[in-house]
Amino acid sequence: MKRTLTLILILLSLQTAYSKLLAEEKTVSLSYVSYPPYYSEDLQNGGPLSEIIVAAFADQGYSVKREQLPWSRAIKWTADGKYDGIYTAWYRVERESDFVFSTALPGNELVLFKHKKHQISYKEFTDLKGYSIGVVRGYVNPPGFDNAGLDLAEVTTDKQNILKLSDARIDLALLDKALGNYILRTELPPEKAMEIDWIEPTIKIEPQYVMFSKKAKNYLEKQEAFNRGLKSLTESGELKRIFERHRM
């Protein structure tokens, strides 16, 4: 009887350990930043892209653990393998040394915001010489932007750039159009927000990606699972419905 009880306890212990191992293998840890209206801990379900990413993994049987961090810390820790991946990021060839990229998600429309009282136009980046332009430290700017001899003023968040623009401490701010409009809508008094607009043409539309760390365990399996899940959401129409629910 004693031997039977011992055997049962051993089997239960092995079953618990196996179940725990399976759970760990079917969990993905992701870092991300605050990037409303696309994703932020302050948005419903973390925002539309957070909801899409979680749903894509869930479609393939994975749960997702997310942690919101400043960008520079998030990308460094993810490259080091502390997290399985980071979302979202733009493709750059130099990032392939540390990461593999998911299937593309809907893109960012990058524009230059300005104060309405200034008449500023451009055809080439060099036309913007003489203007102070707010950019975010750690972001990868569009190709050719950093090498055009421009006066770039770095800050740590896009919100800081919009506030500096409103206070006339910079002439222009480079950021995603939807994000800029969100900041104007939620962070500035209406009379201040109405003084800001953006310049045409759009600088670039950058597809967004989940980047998976090459130092993370089973990173290719998780990348492939996400891609399959995203394809499933797209084909079923759920991806479109998520954006509609978030009024994007």
C-alpha cells in the first residue's frame, strides 16, 4: 500500500512538472511601449494592435505576457533574450543581427507636424535645413533623414515633441499621424490642439512588425505561430473587426 501511494505521488509530481513545462512552452513574453492609439496599457484591451497580437497567438494556443517599458530599455532587454519579442518595430537590415521579423502589421504613416502659423513645405529632406525638428531618442528615422544635415532635437517621448511644438520650442515634429492626432486630442486644450497640423506629403508609410529575439528559446517556432495566427485573423475578418471596435 505504501509503495502504491509513493508511486501515485511520483506520477502526480511528474504530471505537474510536465503540465508546467507545457504551459511555459506555450507562453510568449513581449515587451512594448506606449504608442496610442495603436497600443498602450491605458487603452481598452491594450489597444487594437495589442488585441490583435494576443488574439493571433491565442489562435495557435499561446498565452501572452506583456510588459510596457521605455523603448530603449525594451529593445535592449529583448535583444538580450529577457523577452521573446517586442512590438511593434520597423524593419531595418541592421536589426536582423538580433531579431527575426513577423509578417507585417498595418503601417505607421509618418508625417511632420507643425504650428499652423508657420508656412513650411518641402520636397527633399534638405529643404528642411534651418528648422529644428523633434525626434525620439532610440527610434529609427526614415532612410536619409539622419544624413540630410538637419537640426534634430531628441526627446524621450512623442508627447514631449508635440508639447514642445505647441510651445514653439521646435519648428517641426516627426511622428505617426494617428499618434500625433491622439496626443493633440488627449493632452492639449482644444484651443492649443487646433493650432497644430501636419505637412504633406507623407514622409513614409512604415509597416509594423513583431520582432522576435534570436536569444529567446524557440524563437522561430513562436514567430511562425504568430504568423499563422495573424493569417487566420486576417482571413476570418477578425483583424478588421478589431480595428473597427477601436475606431481605427
